[in-house]
Amino acid sequence: MDGESQLPRRPDELISAARDGIEDFSIRDIQALLRALQEANDKLQRENAALNSKLRDAQTCQRESLSTLAGGIAHNFNNLLMVVSGNADLGLMDTPKDARARAYLEEIKNAALRAAHLSDQMRAYSGKGHAVLKKSDVNELLRAMKGLFAGAAGQNITLNYELAEELPAVEIDVAQIRQAITNLVSNAIEAIGQAKGQITVRTGLATVDSSQLSKTQPGQYVFVEVADTGCGMAMDVQPKVFDPFFTTKFTGRGLGLAVVQGVAIGHRGTVVLASQPGHGATFRLLLPATVQGQPAQAPQPDQPHSARAMVLIVDDDESILNLTRLMLEKAGLSVVTASDGQTAVELFQYGYEDIGAVLLDIAMPGLGGENTFRQLQAIRNDIPIFVCSGFGEGSVVQDFVDMGCDGFFQKPYDFEKLIRMLRAIVQPSPGE
């Protein structure tokens, strides 16, 4: 009986024979062996795909948990900072210019401002920072930043720009995207260090489908890519680079790349990394492209408001409520306060017809910011209502904008801006 007529042996026998160097394989043996190897390979790929999917889901859950934590901390942190910086401002107002205490108060104010900047980065990492979106050209944004990058890079680094032509617009918060790109370029500069190297900033248009990137909607994305010729990253480091406070440097907070990822997610985009040790790193920031030919929404003309003399402040935090009242009263504005939404609604229903503007906290127990807003509008639809928050979650703020709010103020307040805005609407009390 020749080899063709023999029954094929079991795959484990064939593999054992191949390992032992036995060469009496029939064609059927070889075919069976190849099928066995293909089936084993397919099974291994399925298991690897399932494992990678579970790993991505675990990383996503971890990041979402950290984002929620960071956003919550930033919210409470901003409320505390507002009390610190606001009371420092009040102290400065009541302290003579030649008093020694002014220097102490100014140092407190400066420290609070630095802490507020850190809080801003935490909000950006959470992906829920307040965003002022407008259609923009990323190429124009990058051209305006060339001088900044050149000054930071130093003479040992060559900056190259490869900007694709005729890119569609992207709907972005320009300040946040500028910060994200600056962080990517700063990271590239640090990766090169004192050695000679190159950084390439590249833009383009990419089509992304759901199989390429999880948690990202398929479609057209404008990308900003920052590639460096630095030291690169090991595979075990790459999954950690977007973690908050992770850093391979001796200095810095390690928030730079975490902020980039948070900003990307806040814009319904993402950021991806490609790197090998000794071959540099490439970060690609992907932002959803706007529909070609879609007209920009024309700004609505400001509606005239009837001038009334009083400002209603609605906030469940007693320290912030009292601080804001004192600041506005020192500016010559008449103020009435409410520590919850129900009280604010009752003030509107049963009195205080002279209320000319409302400063409404978004996050309050009980009636809540949204229900309070709707009920105030139902009572008097001509009232200018400004919403505020220590968090400033972009989607929530946009909901209030869609309902017709007149503006948003992020805590801690810029009191100079707040007072200027309110003075333009209400009539200052006599004697200002």
C-alpha cells in the first residue's frame, strides 16, 4: 500500500513525528498537518483578539473611573479655590496700598491662580471641561503657533511642517486644542533632549471605521500628527503614557499627555501613539471633520433686556454665596440670594420684581439647576440667566445654551469680568 492510500494520522501524531524528524509523511498527512496548524493558528488569533478586547475594555473602564474622579475633585477644588481667591480679593480691597499685609494677600491670590491652572488640567483630562466650540482651520492654528514652537525647541531641533491643503473645518475649542498640540510638541522636545533631532508636525484627513479605534464614531477625521526622532518608548510604557501623573521624567506633574487625551475625548475624537525604542514616537490627534459645505451658524443678535437693579445669586454653597454677594455689593450692585432652586423660584413668584439678572449654579440638590432654569424662564422669559459651575462639563453647558441661557461662568469666577457683564445689564444701585 502506497502513501496515498494510507489513512491520515492524527494531528498530534503528525506534530510528534515532525518534531522527531520522521519523514514518512503521505500527502494526506501533510494536508492534515496543515489543517491542524491552521486551526490552531485561528484559535490562537481568536483568543488573542478576545484578550485584547477585554484589555481595551478594562483600560477604558479604568480611564472613565479616573476621569470621573478627576472631574469631581476639580469641581470641589474650584469651589474651595473660589473662596480662597475671592476672600484674598476682598482683603486687598480693604487693605491700604502701603500695608505689609498686601504682599501676603497677593501671594495667597497668586497661589490660588496656580492651583486653578492645575484644576483646569484635571478638568481637561476628564474630557468634560467647559468648551467654547467654533469652526476652525487647524492649519491656520498651527501657522499661528510656529513662533511659539520655534522658541521652545532650541537650536538643536529642526521643526518641519507638512500641512495638507483644503482640509475641512473642525468644530473645536481653540484654546483647548492649542493646549493639546502644545503639550504634544513639548513632549517631543523633551524626548529629543539635548541631542540633535527633528520634529515633524503634520496634518491630514483620515477615514476611521469602528474596527480601527474603539469608542470612536466612524467617519472623516482631521488629524494633527507630531512625530519626533527622540528615544522612543518601550512597549510596556506605551499603555501608561496617557495615565494622569505618569511620567518618565524627574520633573513635571505628568499631566501633559493625559490632558491631550482628555481634550481629544471632549471633542469626540481620540489620540493614538506609534513608537519603538530608538526610533522616536508619533502622536496623532484625531478630530471629527465637519460636513463639507455645512454653513457656520450665524450668531444670534443680543436681545435687549429690560433694565432692573437687582442680581439674584442661586448657589447651595454658603461660602460662595456670601463671597459673591460681598463682591457684587462692593461693586455697587444690589443683590438677593437663594441657597436652592425652590427658593429662587418663590422669589420670582411672590416678589422682587426688580431682579434684573440671575447667576445660577448648575449642580444643586433638590430642584436642580435645569429645573430651576426652566421655571424661572416660565415666570419671566425676559430675564438674563447666567449659569455657573466648578466643573463646566461641555455637554451640560451646551444644554443650557440651547435652552437660552445668556452665558456661562466657570468657578472660580473672574470677578472683574462677571461684574462688567452684570453692570451692562442691571442698573447699579444709587451712590456707585
